[in-house]
Amino acid sequence: MTASVAIADRPRLAVGASLKRNRRWALVTSYVFLILFAIFFLTPPYYMIVTSLKTDAEVAHMATNPWIIANGITFEQYRLLFQGTDFLIYFKNTVIVTLCVVAITMVVSVLAAFSLSRMRFWGSGILATGIFLTYLVPDTLLFIPLFQIVRGLGLLNSYWSMVLVYPTLTVPFCTWIMIGYFQSIPKELDEAALIDGAGHMQMLLKIFIPVALPGIIAATIFAFTVSWAAFVYPIAFLFSADQQVLTVGTVTSLIKADVYKWGMLMAGALVAAAPPLVVYAFLMDYYIAGLTAGATKG
Amino acid sequence: MAEVALHNVTKRFDEVDAVRGISLNIPDKEFVVLVGPSGCGKSTTLRMIAGLEEVTAGDIVIGGDVVNDVPPKDRDIAMVFQNYALYPHMTVFENMSFGLKLRRIPKPEIRARVEHAAKILDITDLLGRRPKQLSGGQRQRVAMGRAIVRNPKVFLFDEPLSNLDAKLRVQMRTEIKRVHQKVKTTTVYVTHDQVEAMTLADRVVVMNAGRIEQVGRPHDLYHMPKTRFVAGFIGSPAMNLLPGRLEQNGEGLKLRLSEELAFPVPESRVARYRQSAGKDLTFGLRPEHITEPRGEGRDPRSEFTATLDVVEPMGMETMVYFSVNGAEICARVEPSAATGPGEPMRLYANLNHMHLIDPETDLVL
């Protein structure tokens, strides 16, 4: 009996030790790659912060180390950006455009996704695929016909034209994400709601939207990001500073011919990046949950 | 409270006939179980009663009104689903009161109804919890509670116990029966589990390939099946079915199963089977009617010896399996009487419980 226990124990110990060693190596490898990944992606923001806290003279001085602040921290670039340029107008315009685009996108996409995923009607499958295909057409191709439409509507050089054209990018993708999410909700849930006495609108508002909240938030973040960071449409449709949005406004007002105001550019880019950063930080968990559900069920 | 009636109800999905012109009357307060294998049309029938599927042809009548074109919410029915279908973002109380709120029932009445149903189901302590904080059995109780609070004309259950483990399934089965005895609402219950059907139902409806095979009390279905399908489907382990030939044996009849094996047909059955003499038929006998030789009045000519293939001790009894002419036969014997696999065992077939099936019509003679 004793001998058999001893024999049985020996190989088990060896296996245990090998597993421990494997796990240690896996952890070490993971950390190495995670650190490299973090360095790679955090270097640009670090460079931007450092540059935005320097004086123009220090930025221009080729002999100083660009990775450190040698002559002391200054917020001069931020003061100049807010007081000496139209940055705050761009910011306000971007906020208005983004809020409107997100609102329009979510209303249209939620209704479209609900009807396409749950209300059986002739051609709903083809329509769902068609919506996704429109997303595949790049905005660099679409902006020429859209230019004609926007001009025809008298919205050229008005940021309201952005409210009109951004949904052509956001609605198809958001609808697609939410079709996937809505399809992952068990069919019995809407049947239970139907039997409980809910109509389609009550079913959407009281069951689908609360249950699909992660998917809806993921779609909202996507619409927000696209709208906040779009570049091609504003550079094509908006000309004057009072109508400009952050992405194009910052570049056109801070780069004059071959003169780059690096300090202010970096400060502007950092301030512009702050709202998406805050949105992502608070809603990241929902974003991942939403994308995962869409990916597996869509 | 209401009667439910189906008149020649048909359901066609594209080219497939899921339900083929079934007719059924369910009196008020009756507990009816639709049972059958997967794809037999039982769930589709239930969903048509609920209004979740349109009827292709025929009429569905609830409480005297044809409801073919009435939406589910106006049929005054409540349904319990296989996967519970509880609203995950609502508490148990909100889940149970959702239907009542939509019907604009006053808040004090909603509270009273929910608390009453919670008391019946013993879930009063769970009213503040969300579905994910509940066990499978608790979720099923909440789903039943959601149906009870509505005080509907008809309860519909769509395989409600399929997602539970074996032990819980037995508990919940008793629970459902207890609730029905208390609230006495007309109930249509769908399951593929014939034990569930037998234990719960006032009447069982056996369905196969979109048609009703037989409707009857559980006892009648078990002892007097009308078709080969019902004979084989009801009962666990299933009835032994094997080919045989009915031969004249003087004044009586003899059932020949193989060259060596033939049993005399009991006198009480001779008149019934006489006109089938000389025909090839299917012989059916339940495992509990093949035992070790026992009973005072047994006919020794129905004893035989078989070499056992498999022996399954179940505690109270032992199932033994052997072959006759290539067909596997199951017998239910006393544990102390069973021999081992590969060994011969003396057995007795009690033909007073035999069934003979015409292989051409599949009807029991």
C-alpha cells in the first residue's frame, strides 16, 4: 500500500512542478509583451504632453532633448490656444455636431435594428445585408456626390451639414452591431412580453433597450468616435473658422504654410482627445461586452 | 376559466406540414399534456393556442370565441417557457407585475396579486432579487408566478422542466401539480418526457408527425394503446415489440416468435384475435410482464429460458436484456432472481397483458 502511494506521488510532483514552470514562463512572456505594447502606444501621448508644456523657443531649439522639459513647465501653449485661436469655437461646434449625430444615429439604428432583427417582413434579410454593404463604401468615395447634395440643400460651409452626412457612416455600422445584439436576446423574451400585453414599441422601450444596453452603449461610443474624429467631410464641406470642427480647425489654424505651431498643435490635440478618453474610460466594459455579443451572434 | 378547442388545425411552414388537421377538446379546469418526440408538432400547437404562430387552416376556440386572429395579449392566456424568459433587468416583483402594469391594474391590487402568487409558490423572500441571482428551480417558480398573477383563462407550459436537473425536475413536477390543484385553471402542457406526461396529466395527447395518435387518461394510454407508436412511446423502458405469427392451436391460438419459442394465447384473448390467425403480426409486451416465473395461476407453457446479454441492477428491481430472433428484449425481474450476463435465466411472459399490432395499419388489434 505504502509503496504504491509513493510510486503514484512521484510523477504527480513532477507534473506539478512542470505546470508551475510553464505558468511562470507564460506570465513572464505576457509581461514582456504587455510592457512593449504599453511603451509603443504611450510614447506618442507622452511626446504630445511634453511638447505642449514647453515654450516655443525650447520646441524650436534643436540641441535640446525633445523627450524631456529642460526649461521648466509652462501652460503658455494652452493659454494661447484658448485665447489666441478659435479653438473653443471648434470645440463647441464639434460638441454640437457630435451630440446631434449620436442622437440621430441611436434613434435610427435602434429602430432599424429592432425591426430588422425581430419584425419578420418581406426582404428584411436582404435589407440588413444591404445596410452593412453601405458601410463598406469609403467616405473618400462618398464625399463627391454628398458634396452635390449638401450644396443643393444650401448647407455648404455649415456645421449642420456634418449632422446630415456623418450618419451615413454611423447608422449602417451601429445598426449592424445592434442587429447582432438584438438577435442574441432570446426570442422567448419578446414572446413573453407579447403575451404579457406589450406592443412592439413597449417591447422595444421596456425590454429590448434595457437588455441590450451594452450593445447600445457600444454603438453610441462608435458613433461618438466617428463623429468626433471625422476629417474628410469637414475639410471638404466647411471653409470658415466659425463653422469648423476640431479635427480640421486645429490643423488649418495652427499650420500656416510650412510653419507648424507644435506646442499649440500638441495642446490642441490633447484637449481634443480628452472627451473620447473620458467616454472610453467610463464605458469600456460595456463597449467590450457589446462588441463581443455582436461579433458572435451577428 | 375556459374551454379550449381545436378544430382541424393545420400549420404549414413553407413546404413542411408541422401540424396536420388536429382536433381536440379541452374542458374547463382540465390539465392536458401534449407529448411526442421532437418535431411532432406539439410545441407548434401550443404556440398556435398562444397566438405566437398563425393558424394555416382550422379554428382555435378559447372560452367559446374563435381566436385565430386575436393577438396573444387579448387571448387571456399565460405561458411558461422552457428557458423561463424572465426579464433579466427586472426584479422578481417587477417580472411578475409587468403584465399587470401594462393592463393598468391599480398598484395595490398588483401588490396583492403578486404577494398572493409568491406565497403559493413560496418565493416571497425572492421578490427583490433579479433572475441571475436565482437558481434554476427558483426561476421556474418565478415564471409560473408571472403566469399565475395574471389569473388567465388558460395556462400554457412549453417544456418548462427541460432545463432542470433530474432531482429538481421531479420536485417542480409535484409543484406544478400542486399549483394546478390550487388554482384549477385549464392547462395545456407540452413535453417530450412521457413520465412527466403520465404523472401530471388528467388526459394525455400523444402526437406524432403532426397528427394526434391517441388522446386518453394516462392509465388508458399505458394499458390500452391504440397504435404501435403509442405502444412504443409510452412507458419506460419501452414496450418490447417483435415480429411473430399467430397460429391456430386446436381450439385456441398460439403466438410463434421463433422456431423454438411459441406461447399459447390466453383464452380471454382468443375471441379477439381469432380472425387474425395465420397472419404475421407485431407482438408487444411490457418489460414488467416478462419476469422470473412467479404467481400461482401462471401458465407454465409461457415459461422459457434465455441467455442474458446485459444485466442492469436498479435497486428495487433488475432489468435484464436478451435477444429473440435478433430483437432485443427487456425484462424486469426481482434482483435476487437475476443471473449474470452470458448466463441462462428462466423467465415467464405474462400474455394476459399482451398486445398484437397489425404491421400494415400499425393499429393495435
